[in-house]
Amino acid sequence: MNPAERALWYIESHLASELTLDEISGVAGVSRFHMVRAFAAATGFSVMRYVRARRLTEAARSLAAGAPDILNVALDAEYGSHEAFTRAFRDHFGLTPESVRGLACIEDLKLQEPIQMNSSIIENLDSPRFETTRPLLVAGVGERYNHENSAGIPGQWQRFHQVAEDIPHRVGGVAYGVCCNGDDAGNFDYIAGVEVSDFSDLPRPFFRVRIPEARYAVFSHREHISTIRRTVNTIWNQWLPASGFKLADAPNFERYDEKFDPVTGNGGFEIWIPVKE
């Protein structure tokens, strides 16, 4: 089992128990930092949001079946009060627990069923090369995402290409897609940008990120860009756990050189993952 599969198994088999990111990461044998990214790469969800969605789904089933005591349902879903449960339930489904119990129907609810892991793993991922980056300054178009809404990244690149010429102090023609400032909830900043020599007079709409000198494992993605998730999933859930390396505390990024065609999505690019012994 890879880390995401271990996490899914543990979540589903302990859904009625208290679950923490530390506990799930420990069972999967990886750090919190690694777990958040590996799980999202495999499923499209952050770990704890998946846990909440699964618990609320099971709560909705109990209510539709006529559970007499909403507080008990709330406590079973690991909510400390009727009010907190009602708030989370309404935010997720758009209905109150009382409404769902009264309707006795869940057909129109957005239920989160257990994810059946059928990981699309590349059988023979090419071995990476290893490089130590020089410090880089990257400026461009930035957005804050979580792993459920990262489908907006292609549109972000379109916006970047419309304003790329307006970025001052640009260095070279290489573009970077930088993931940084991630948190345990699966939120992260993604910056579609270029290297610059100076941030001092960067206009306000543009985002900036410093990539420090670090050692990176560099993977080539030669297929169409739409298949990037398959490569990323293989890196996080197969290569890294078996590699003997740990994830270093630095941004990971994609590197697009002149061979990549942003119009067709062909030409290939590189995925850089910071590692340490």
C-alpha cells in the first residue's frame, strides 16, 4: 500500500473514532507535510476535509433513516455540540439535520462515498536526476487553492500568459509553476510565473516567491500536460516512500522551458521535488 491507500484504509476503518492528521500520517509512515500532498495527489482531497465529508455523509444517512436524537448523531460524527454539527451540516449539504430527517431522503444530497483506490500509477517512472538549485526569485500570477478546487490552475496559466510581458526584470524564457505556503488543511499558493532579478518595483497584482538553494529530484513529464496528476501521484505515493529520501521544506515546482507549447499542452516539462537524506 502507498501512503494515500494506507490513509484511506485507516480513515474508513476508524471513521467513528477521533482522527488527527498526526495519527493518520503515522499510520501511513510519512510526515504530516508528505501526507497532505500525497493524499491530495491521489484523491483530489485534503485529508481532514475528506474525513469531515465522510462523517457528514454517514450522519445524513442516519438522519434520513430516522435517528431520533440529533445530538447523538453529532457526537458520533465527532462534533462537540448540536450547534457545531448543524453549522457544518448546513454548510456541506445546504440543509439542516432536521430537514434531512424530516425528508427521510438523501438522493439529492452531495454525498461523499468512500474512495476506492485504483491509483493510476506509472509502472516505469523514469528515474530522476538530482540538482541543487541556485536561489530563484519568481514573480507572476498567484492564487490560493485547496486540493478540491485546484482545477482552476489551467485558467490561471491563461491569465499569466496575458500579462507575462508586464512583469519587470524578467530573466530568460523559462516559466515556473510553484507550489508553496501549504498548510495541514491542504491549502496552498500556486504561482504561475517567471524568474526575475528583482522584486523591488514589482506591481501590486503580481505574486512573488523566493526559492532557496536546495537539492531537488527532477522528473521529466513527457506526456500531455493533462496527465500531470498521474506523474505527481506516482512521485508522491510510489517513488518518494521507496526512495530513502524525505521531503525537504522548500517549494516544489514545475519548470517549463522553450520546448513546452502552452497552446497545445505538448512538449513536456519537469517536476522538481525538494528532498533531503
